[in-house]
Amino acid sequence: MTLYQATASAPVNIACIKYWGKRDTKLILPTNSSLSVTLDQDHLRSTTTSRADPSFERDRLWLNGKEEDIKAGGRTATCITEMKRLRKQEVEDKQPNEPKISEYSVHIASFNNFPTAAGLASSASGFAALVSSLAQLYHLPVSPSTLSLIARQGSGSACRSLFGGFVAWEMGSASDGSDSYAVEVAPQAHWPDLHALICVVSDDKKGTSSTSGMQRTVETSPLLQHRIKEVVPKRMKDISKAILDKDFDSFARITMADSNQFHAVALDTEPPIFYMNDVSKSIIALIVEYNRVSVANGGGYKAAYTYDAGPNAVIYAPKENIKEIIQLIVKYFPQHEGLFKDVFGLFGGADLNSQGGVVEGFNENVAKKFEVGAVKGLIHTRVGDSPRALGAEETLLGSNGLPKTLA
Amino acid sequence: MTLYQATASAPVNIACIKYWGKRDTKLILPTNSSLSVTLDQDHLRSTTTSRADPSFERDRLWLNGKEEDIKAGGRTATCITEMKRLRKQEVEDKQPNEPKISEYSVHIASFNNFPTAAGLASSASGFAALVSSLAQLYHLPVSPSTLSLIARQGSGSACRSLFGGFVAWEMGSASDGSDSYAVEVAPQAHWPDLHALICVVSDDKKGTSSTSGMQRTVETSPLLQHRIKEVVPKRMKDISKAILDKDFDSFARITMADSNQFHAVALDTEPPIFYMNDVSKSIIALIVEYNRVSVANGGGYKAAYTYDAGPNAVIYAPKENIKEIIQLIVKYFPQHEGLFKDVFGLFGGADLNSQGGVVEGFNENVAKKFEVGAVKGLIHTRVGDSPRALGAEETLLGSNGLPKTLA
């Protein structure tokens, strides 16, 4: 008997032009276009196995081994239904000999290789992996942009994780969402030396969820409309050009300005929404000073911070600057020993806390030194590729159709 | 021989619609109108004595007993020159018998009754007291609005301290600044039960000065222009109406929204400017929750926070709510014992830290409890009156023409 099963992994993406606000909350249609960098799945990924079987009684989903309820009409159900519809329409109806597996229920197991506690949004990579594994299971002859239309309905930013490299989510204008999808601006291979350092910041309190937060901004911020109409369209053009030109200085300026403006409209919300804390702000002060020194010496910007709906910093930089940046961060934010994975071999096994330091001319008073744990982890990664089809040996489902850890 | 001398005091004001951005940095002409509440001089004031004497060789100024350099063409020099010009034009030229004291040099001594460390901007009350004492010395037959034109050139927000009660600074449009002055929206007596609680917040690092910060915002924030053109004009009208109607709910909503928006455009600046810290944000969370409980019980807003270019909170509220608000703040921000001046006798001598508590239905998890000193002081005051002419016994200058503490 044939086993209808496929396993895929999908990457995390971090936006440079931020998505904040929906014009349609059910279809997840945004109020502005956005643009992100896909990060390397070698370091951060969601892996998902989907299996279709006539013996399955209903669609079921496990995240990191724990079963999640698939609510009727909810986001996960929508994605599964849409993928089954595509299977029927694009494969079974056109090629009557293909098995009618769109009629079977599916079991889906998904696993994130990064801890939830890291505060990295896993919904983007998670829904991209879900959609990718089902596309593979169903042998769908469709483009990543088409798949992005479906992933978008799981989690808006998930649509951008269907591509590697540099990805735009075009907001579109159709009321059915048919033109609101992701497109590749440039592939990973265009600018592989763009690296990223994620600073995982400890936080006392739970922040506002992005889903509810962005709608409060849409409803109450007088500044958001100006951002949508006047600011973002120009920034989308400008940063796309900066990427195509591999012009890091422009890329950095736009990325930082747009992170700031996203947090500005969050603050212009009633009641105001704060995602960055004093640690986040100190990291900004360090990057601003690091760039100032470079510019004062006749150079350009050497690093760009960006913050999503939480206190974590993501610092983009050309790979040759990352060692200096880690040394800078560690000087102000000493790390728990042995946690850092030096995947690019920058420090030759040395204890990270012994490596702290600043570049010449750096004003050390722009921030104070924090206690160990204020930045509770550093993850070094780089621009990465699109979702991957994995071999049968990578399956997360056992022969009994349940996640392997539960089998 | 006649002693030509006068002493005046002037109040602090705290804006509800914020001034942020100059269209002319020399004349101090703002990019938008603003509106403030004048605070009570019984609690917070600058006191200034000005003396004109033919024996004085040059204009001299002492702040809190320390001599300050009066730079030629600087802000203080401009104010003194303008006041002498008015003396000549309005008094001496019209009434030839009046003494020509505009030709004498002046000695000026000024004293703030609140510590500089409190982080309260003293330039507004300081320049208002300077101009008021000179106006008194020179017997100028001019209106407070005319004096506000001169105080404005010392420090923009000083123009609003020429009036008591509720004061608008009309931005004007003339390039010489002749229509950019303060006007009274309503006097102190209109709404005397509006009180204020100042929470003095401890801060690690020195913030960006408002003078340089606001010009960086003018130059780099894409959102500021929208605020100037579209948002502030409507808010000026709406909050003026709220004040005239003594409609605290509307007053509070607009005040908090405008504080948030000022900090939003500061954050939208390159590099971004942060004035609020984690303590400031926690006070916001407390006030938001305190209002939420009131609204959930069918009431309106009971308190309004506002933040200037620093981490201190000013909380406006009807006087009947102030005791509850102090109890709320003290529960999360315990105070150093004995510091609080209970000028309105709310606690009958009890230790403040024993009085902490929240209203019924309050979600205590919206903030964490901080260490003693995170909020390093509380000042309870209320809407106040316009600058006061003080008697000769209040002089700050000794018979030798030097400040009394130096005499």
C-alpha cells in the first residue's frame, strides 16, 4: 500500500519593511507591502511532515509533539482546505489516474528547531512548512507565489517564507486577496554574505499579541495612514534597489528607519503598545554608535538593527563585521557560558565573554553594562534558501500515523 | 537714590499638546501650536529679581547663586535686549519724565524652588520669571501675550508660563514671529479641581536635549509633517473644548494620545530618540489599567499621563482621584521614607509606603513591583495662577547688587 507522505522544512524570515495592519482580517490582507530577508534553515527552521491516509478520521496537527486543536474555519483549517482544493483542481480533476488523496484526512507533525522561549515568531516558518509539505504530498504543479497566497491565510508573514533570499509581500488590491502574495526580489545567491545576529532579549512581561496589536493601531493611530500611503511605497522601491545593488549602507538606513517607524505607530496606538524595552534600546544605542564611528572614519553603515513585535534585536551586517558586532554586544551584555553556537568558527573555541571589546573611537558611555542574562542568547545566521523537500528518513510521523516522539 | 528693582515668580507648565519642532530656530517659532496646564507656584516656581543701576558695568545673571555667562546674541541676551527696547519704546519715549533706566545694565538673580535633579524643565518658568521681573521693573504697560513673544525667544515653552490656567501657544504664520504667542484658554479659576501628580523617574543615562532632538525630528521624521498638518490642529480645537466643558474624559484621551504621538515622532527620528524608560512605560500601564477599570464600571477616564522630553510622568486627574492614584503608584514604586510633601493633607501623616493599594477589579499583573527609588519622588500640585509680583522683602539681590547668598 502506498504511503502518501512528505516532509519539508521552511525558514524564518525577518522583515526590513514591516507588516503592521490588516485591511481584511479573515483573508489576512495587509495595509501595506512588506519586505524581508529569509534566514538560513541550517540554523533556524520549522520541519513538517504531512500524511494523507484513508484510515485517518479527521485532520490532526501536532506542534513540537503536542496536539493542537484545528478549529473549523480557523487559520490552520483554512490552509489545509485550500491545499486540498488545489490538489483536486490542479491534479485530480486534470489527471483522472492520480489518486484522490484530497479526500483523505491528513495528519501533520511540525517541529521548530529553535525554542519558543527564544521569542522568535514561529508562525511564519510553521505555516510555510505546513504549506510546503502539503504541496509536496499533493505533487502540486504551482509556483511558490501561489503557495504564498495560502500560507498568507495561516499567518501573514508566512507568505514571505516560501522564498529564499530577499522577498517582497506585495499587498495587492483585490478584495479576494488573489494579488496579495510574495515574490522574490533577489535570491540567496545574489548576496550570500549578508549575515544576521539575533539577540534574544529577556523580558519581564508578556507583550501585546501582534494580531490584536496591529488592529488596534489600524483603528486608533492617526500616523499609520500616512505611513501606509506615503512612506512604505517609496521605501519598498528604495530597499529593493539597495538589495539589487548590494548597497548595504542604504539597506541599513531604510531597515533601521522602518523598524523605528513600526514601533512609532505602535506607540501612537491607544492605549500605546511598547515592544522594545531598555535592553532593546541599549542595543540600538550600540549599533548607532558603531555606525557613527564608521561614518566618522569615512566609511558607511556597518550594521542595521530591526525589531519585530518583541524586545529581540536582529542585526543585519556584512559577514566581515559580525565578529566585531558580537564582541561589542558581549562587552555590554555578558553571556551565560557555553550557550553560543559559533557556527561560522569566529572565535576558535574561546569563551565568548573574554572576547568583548569595542572599535577604536567608540564612545563607551552610550550604554551601561548589563547583568548576565539581559541578552540571554545570541544566534549567528545568514540569508538563506527557500523551503526544502526532505527525504523519507526525516519523517516526523511514525508508522502508526502519530508523531514519532509519541509513537 | 531710587532703587530700580523688581521681583517676580513664574510657574512651571506641562503641555497636553506637545511642542516639538521649530520652523525658525533663532526666533523659536514652532512647527505646531501647543497647549499646556500651568502648575501652582505654591509648589513649583522660579523666582527672579532684576535690578537696573547706573553703576553696573554689564548685564549679569545668576541661576541658583551661580553666575551664568550671558552670550552676545544668545537667548538670555535677546530677552534682556527686547525688554530694554520695550521700556524705551513704550515708556521712556512716550513719557519723557520717566527715568531712562533702559540704558542701565541689569543684574538678575533667579532661583528655582525645585531641584534640577528632579528633571523638570526649569527653562520655561525661568524665562517667564525673567521677563516678568523685567516687565515689573520697567513698568511696561503691555499684555502677557506681548511678554510671551519675548519669553518665547528665551525658551519656546516659556511663553506659556506667562498665563495661569490653561494656555495655548498659537504657532502663528508671520516670519518675524509677531503672531506666535501665548493666549489664555481658560483661567485657573475655571477648573481649579484639576490636580497633577509628578512622578520623578530615575534614569541611568542622559537623554537627547530637546533643542537638538526636535530639530533632528524635523529633519528626518516622515511622520512629523502629518502630525503637524493633520493631527495637531484638530487636537487643539478638541482639547480647548474639553477644557471649556470641564470634560475630563476627553481631556484625558487627547492628552495621553498626544504624549504618545510626541514620543512616536521622536522614535521615528534618525537615529531614534527615546525619552521614556521601562519605569515610564510601567506607569503608563498602571494608568491605562486604572482607566480601564473605571470604564468597565460605567465611568470615564480618571487620570491622564503625559511625558515631556524625559522619563518623568505627569499625571493629571480630578482632585478626588489623586489619593487613589498615589496609592496605586506607591504600591508599585515604593518611596524613600519622609520625602513626600503631603501638601493637601491626604494621608494624615501616615507613612506613604503603608498606603499602597489598587482599586477593586484592577489587574495587578500589568506591571511588576519596582525597587525603592525607581520613582524617586512624587510631587502633588494642581492648576495654578499666572506670574506673581513679589514684595521688596523677597529680593534675591543684596544691597551690593550681588545675589544674597554671595553677598
